[in-house]
Amino acid sequence: GAVRFIDFSFCAFGNFMFDLAIAMSDMKPHLHGSFLDGYRGVRGLPDGYERSIEGFFVGGMIGTFSYWVANPNMQKALARRAPSIAREYASKYNRGEPFWFS
């Protein structure tokens, strides 16, 4: 009956907001608010954290794709996911438009 993280992916290699972005990337967006409320109960977030978290998410996806590119078993998933990440997230981020925090 408890939630436990089992794969922290790239977490712990740098900025703590990268860790938050990786965790948030594996949950439904409607849970992001509750997740961040719980986090803020332990540690504060700086002004403008939304933009940083979204940017770290895009960077994390690029990192994930770099692992997939050499794996023949992941080619179909890469071909499907890369365009949607570019369209739905990276292009909005580059235009300064939020995608998780609106």
C-alpha cells in the first residue's frame, strides 16, 4: 500500500531540480502539484523553479534517448517518442512556454 521509487534514473548527478524533473517525468501530470507540495514540506524551492524543472526534464529525455539510440530493441520507441518530446516539450520550452506549470 505504499509508493516506493525503484529507478532513480539519472538522479543524484547534479542539481536537485534535475532529480525532481526525473521523478515527475514518471508520474501523471495531475500528481505533480501534490508531489511538489510534499517536497516543499521538507525543503523549499527557489523562485522560478518551474522553468528549471521543465528544462531539466527536457535534458533528461535527451539523456534517455542517448542510451536508446544504440539499442536495436528501442528503435521503434525512440522513433515514436523523440518527435513527441520535441513537439510537446522541447519546442514549448524553447519558446518560453510552460508545459507542466501553466
